[in-house]
Amino acid sequence: MTPAPTPVDEHAAVADALARLPRVADLLAARAEEHDRDGTFPYQGVEAVHEAGLLTLTVARRHGGAGAGLADTVHVLAGLGRGDASVAVLVAHTLLLHAEQARGGLWPAASYRRVLTESRRGPALLGTLRSEPGGPVGAPPATVAHWDGEAWELTGRKTDCSGAEALSWMAVHARTDETVPRVGLFLVRGDSPGLEIDPVWDQLGLRASAGHDVILDKVRVAPEHAVRLTLTGHTDPAQQAAAELSRAWHDLALSAVHLGTARAAQDWLIRFLRQRTPANLTEPLAELPRYRYALGEIEASLIGAEEVLRATAAGIDRGDREAVARSAAGRLIAGRAAGSAVQEAVALTGNPGLSRRHPLERYLRDVLSSRMHFPPDEAVLDTLGRAALDRGNPRRPS
């Protein structure tokens, strides 16, 4: 019988991992341009994150992990995003699924022990596969699970699957073909027979994140690996609350990645302003008030967004439902701050900022590509507007 994992000192484990974060970010930054240019998968970067203990930081203490909360996760992902946004995105999805297991259980106990064993031997990337080609937002998944009497057979195509070629496990969103369909997640090993990777990823940014399509052709899934199956359109209050919490973690975690990228852009801008002395000037651009004011605007915007993310994440860690409800607004604020900061840096530097000899144009492409991780801003704004109207007129008929 396998002995139970020994709980660790949460604060010490998290502190040790965070202490290694700056060095890991530097290692990622050193290879980021190469992987971006070639579109190659950053295996060495993922390995560095794993060796630093950052890839499993959200594994629960009862499973021998550090049990990091959302605030520490946001901190880690911002640091990794400063090094290489593509690697940070891969890490984010893995941390999110470990956190999901810590909160309510996703894998059966025996299967999760296998996940943890793989994670101790080397990097074990995890991912949730939801997106489908041309699928309308909110529609039931086109990927179908058929029960053959012994196991589920999964058939369909998923797109924008970050890290597809290197995922150890995939949580695939699918519907059953029962008379009354159910929708849920099917836990699939990355080396399952019938699973194929279609290497179609060729995006503007996040090029090393390998968001290829995953094709499933009668991939067999054990019955215990079909989790959270619910009737289409059925709303269970507890399950709805859990889904909202998962969405909050997702929104803040991915937002942290892109704020980290914006900080990397600011770092490069500062070096540029200190070193650049145009022919018609006798001092660097950093000495001119106009450039300092612009840099100050970037700094103020990023500080504000980071504080919103930190405070919201800390509130969620405390169990504050209001913080969960505000996470979408936090994501919106962070995304706008990151995007405007990088675009302003490009505007301030002119042609050098758009040259592929410098990383600033890559930061711009990575930030622009962050849109794929979130619903349209209009959806968030509509929800916030409706909530504000209801708050301002609680007697307004529905």
C-alpha cells in the first residue's frame, strides 16, 4: 500500500519556490526569442519551472504539495510572464487544474496519485480543452461521448489547446449522446490511442505555447474519468458556485501572465530611454520630461492593475464571494492596462520598438494574443452594467 504523502509547511514551501522565481524568469527570457521565432515548444523552460517547484505549487497540502492559493499563483504567473508569456500560459493551465483538484476533486483518488507520481518524475503539463472550431459561445460542445457498455468513446476536435503536444492529461469538455444529453469533463491521458495532434498553431503571438488542435477518434475513457456530468441546461447552485470560482481563478491567473509581459515591456523601455541619445540631443531620452511623464503613466496604470489583481485574489483566498463576482472586472482592468502599456512603449520608441531585433514587438504580439483566453469585453461590460442597474434600482422588475 502506498503511504500517504507527508504534508509540508505551506508557507516555507511557497516561500522557497517564490525565491527561485526571478532566476527561472531570467532563464525563460533567455530562450523566449528563439522559441517565438521558430514556433518551437519550450521544453527546457517548462523543465526549469518544474525543477523550481513552481509547476505543482497549487497541489493541496493533503497530497504533499505546497497548497498555494490564488494570490501566490498570481504572483508566480506574473513573474513567469515577465520571462516568457508562452511558458507562463502553459504553467497557468497546469496550476489551475491542480487547484481545482485541491478545492473539490476532479480526478478519482487513484488517478490523481498517478498524476502526482508523474509530476515528481518530471514536468506533467495539464490542460482543459473546451474550444471548438466555429463553436458559438455558450453552446453545448460538439465533441461527443458514446457509452459502449464498458467505457466512454470520445469523438471530436478541440482547438486552441495550449501545450497540446506535451500534455500529460487533458480535461476534455464534451456531451454524451444519450437521449437526454449530459455535459461534463472527460479526463484523457495525452498518449491515449485514437488521440492525434494537428499542428495548426501559427498565431501572431504566444507562438511557443503550441495551441494546436486535438482530434479525438473514439478515444476510450474509463467511467470514473467522466466527471461532473450534468443535464444540459440544468443549473445546480453548488456546481454553479464552483464554476464561478474556477472562472475567477482562470481570469486572474491569465491576467497575471499578461501583466508580467507588460512589465517586461516596461523594463525594456526603461533601458531604451536610458541608452538612447538622438543626434539632435546631448542627453538620453530618459532626461526629457515628456518621456518621464509617459513612463509615469505606464507605471501608474500597471500599479493600479496589479493592486486590483492582488486584492481580488486575496479576497478569493479568504472565501469572499464578492471578490469572486468582481474577478471579471479585475481581468478587464488588467488586460486594458497591459495592452495600453505595451502599445505606449512601442509608440515611445518608434521604429526600434517594432524591430524584430528587440523583444518589444514580441511583447506586443503576446499581449494582443491574450484575447483568446477570455470572452469578449462586451460580455463582461454588459454583466457589470446590468449589476449596476440592479444595484441602483433593486425594485426594478426583472
